[in-house]
Amino acid sequence: MALFSTKRSRSPDVVVITGASSGIGRATAHSFAARGARLVLAARRAQILREVVHECEKLGAEAIAVPTDVTDAEAVSNLAQAAMDAFGRIDVWVNNAGTGVFGPYTEARIELHRQVIEINLLGTMYGAAAVVPIFLRQGHGVLINNISMGGWAPTPFAAAYTASKFGLRGFTASLRQELKDHADIHVCAVFPSIIDTPGFVHGANVSGRALEPSGVVYPPEDVAEKIVGLVDWPRDEVAVGWPARAGQVAYALFPGPTEHIMGAAMRRFLRHASPAPRTEGAVMRPVDRGATVSGGLRANGGARGRGGRYLGLALAAAALGIGAAVTAGALPARRRR
């Protein structure tokens, strides 16, 4: 699949990716590089970012590293300017940086919750603020926001994460409608299911339990390929993995039963998961660990013990909401209210 525009000179697209030092961002950089894109890679960890640049160059792509903290609006604006200075335009911008806090809401410092909102929601808004004016001047561009199935159905014990993702879905939809009169500017949203990335290392965990998901876990490359595909076939919203799409439908039709199932599964996980130290991960500041594409969950055959199985089930449990609601007679109950 060639990565060229049909409405511009047939030169490789210029792609900016935030959160590019690991996980989905690193996999997305590799996928775009393999297709000949020119890359501008952003993340907080400068040394690791340079490693990703080298990997992309080995795949035959031009790439530069621009260390960026997406919670700093000026830094994100500088990222856009660096891309323009290097390549003269921006064709694709992927807002991918994200994190979360797992555990009881009141167990985490409010600063952690605020930082999650700033990274996930405001970081994406800063990215859009930096690149949309460029798209408007150019007359073309694809903005891709990596959201989460947590933007369609709430994730218990991840309140700030859920708040940021619900907000991000709304922001993306609103911006998309603002730009509808610009036929060659697209705003796309990606909703992955649970993905095997180092994100469980980077996120804060105040639950005192190990985060070891298993079961329905998808590789980061699946998300990367979906993101790359949006450049050639832009769509408003795409899911990666059946739990994400099922969660969307279940919560839209039967929010109460879906919330109940998700909550029950997550509480069961907390009862059975292995003890683990409480950690703030990389939420407040970057850490060296977790610099790979994969988090190793699939390579290790999934998580250890019952707790991991329950977490995997919990994050896919929204898919059961429809059946549970129908079985419980939720639909007639909704009509009576």
C-alpha cells in the first residue's frame, strides 16, 4: 500500500506521531516508515526517541526526533514548527500520547488525576491546535486521535482515564463537524481494545494489585496498521478488536447493565490479583523502563494467575452487556421509565 496523496504531488507523506517512544506509537512509526513516510517523532524520552528514529531509518524512511512533553502547549507548537522546518508541510498528525491511573479514585494524589487529563485530553487538544491551522492553510491533512475503548464504555477504577477518554471522544467529534466543509481535512478516532504495550508499566497503579491482563489482548501492530490505513481511507471512528466495538454498542443500548458487569469484573479482579507495590509509573515524569513496542503479555502466554484472567475479562466485559441486558429484561424496563 503506497502512502501517497492523490491530491498533491506524489511525494511521501509527512507524519507527526506523539508518544512515539514505545507501544502503539513506536509500532506506528515503524509502519509508516515501512511505507516510505517522512517522520517527526515526539515523546519525553529523548534517548529512546533517537533509537526509534534509527529503527525507522533502517526501514528506509527519513525521520527526526523532537523531544516533547504534550502537556506543554508551547512545546507542542514547537513540534509542529519543527516538522514544517524539516519537511515544509504536515500531512498526518497522530495524537497518541496517553496514560492512566488504576485503582480507587481516592487512593491517588489529585495531581496524578490532573496529569492524566493533561496528557490524554489537553495534550491532544494542543496537538490539534498546533496542526489544524497548518491543515487549513494547506487545504489538506489527516488528524488521528488514539482514544481507547474506554472512550465508549467507562472503565471502573480508572476514573480520570475514563474522564479523559470520554472528553477526547467528544472533542474529536466536535472538531470533525467544525471542519466538515473542508473536504480534504479529516479528523479520525481510533478505539483500541486492550493492547499488549508497556502502558501498564507507565501508568500509575494505586490498587496494590498487579496489572497482568490476559485473554483478549491485541498486538500494538494491529493498532498501527489501522492508523496507517486511515490515511488512505479516512473514517470518523474505527475500533481495533471486537471488545471495543461490542463495548460501544453495549453501553449505548444498555448502560446500566454494562456498567454493572464491568464493575463486578473489576472488583473481582482486585480481590484475586497478586499483591504489588503501589507506583506512580511514568505519569508525572518519564522512566527508562517500558521502551519496547510490546509489553510482553502475549509473548509470555498472558498473565499469571486468576487475577490476570479477571482483568482481561473486565476490560472485555462490556461486550457481554447486551446479552446480560436482554436476559435481565432491561429493554422493557427502559421503555417503562
